[in-house]
Amino acid sequence: MAKIIVDTPTEDGLGFGNYAEGLINIIRDSDSPFTIGILGDWGVGKTSLMRTMEKKNSKINLRKR
């Protein structure tokens, strides 16, 4: 039976958790403006990485309140 892959980060099936946290820390701790490019072929997980970052960043912000 085929497995359906959903583009929502309910679990870290692609192993992006550490990358997402690292990028969040870099962005949050930076004093000067900069640009980050998320580059890759179609289907490699760019959107999943960004959504994982969004979800983790929301959790971090909730803990700080």
C-alpha cells in the first residue's frame, strides 16, 4: 500500500528538526539584517523545512510568554 506524504510537519519524518532549530537560533540571535536562501529541487522538503521552522518558532515564543 502506498504511503501518503502530507506537507504538514506533524512529525519530523524528514529529520529537519535540528536544522529548523539552528536556523531559528541564527535568525533570532543576529544583530544585523541578512538573507537566507532555501534552495533545492522540487520535492526535497523546502516547504516542509519552512513549516517545521514556523511550528518550532511558535513553540519557542509560547514558552517565553
